[in-house]
Amino acid sequence: MTRKEFVDYWKSKLLSEGIKIFPDDFLDNFATIEKKIPAQTLILGSELFGSYEVITTSGEIIFQTEDFIEAKYYVYSSQQRKSEIKIPVDKNLIPQIVKKYEQYIDNIITEVTKELKKTFPDTKEINPVSEILKALNLVRY
């Protein structure tokens, strides 16, 4: 198996199992409100004096918060490039939701890495996990 075949296999495998969508698949029937955001991928910007920026890829500031977890919530939510995202009414639930998503991504990373070591035991090649996650529109900070 080549590296490309390995990457293609994992993309197909994860897609066939069904990729969970953030935040929808992690909200556990929590009461939510809709918030408008640009229908584009957002990224974490600068941290300045304890305030975190959420920006567009072109550098436009969309949101600022003192809570790093809340900033990640916006970034993760933007991966679907929808113009509205669901936010729990109770903002104290945001860390729990983000944690569940990150555990989901971490499990994928662990599974792929374990299989990579089995398939290519002697390789010094860079782990293709980030390539697989990017292809599936998944991100982890």
C-alpha cells in the first residue's frame, strides 16, 4: 500500500462511517440560538491581553472573546461554511461541547496513527493525519 492509497482508504472509511458535524452532532438536544457569521472558514487570530480574535482567512475580525474555548467553538462551527451557527443558550455548555468534539477528532487521530504504524512500521515519513482531516473538513486546535 502506498501513502496515497492509505490516505484515500482512510478518507473513504471515515466518510462511509459518517463524519460528525460540529456543532450539530454534539449539542445533545441543548436549547440553542442561531447566530449569523460569514459563510466562510474562520480561524483563530491573535491573543492580546487575554482576548482572543476569531477572524476570516483574509484577516477580518469577526468576534472577540476572553474565552479561548468559545473562540474554538466559532472556528469549529465555521468549517461547514454556513451563514448561521447554533450556539447553546447556556454558554456554560460550550466547554463540554468543544471537549466532546475534540475527543472525537483525537480518536480519529489515534486510530489513523495506530494503523499507519502497522502499515508502514519502518517509515520516517510525516504522519498524513492532517491531510486526511483537512480533506474531510475537520480541524483540531
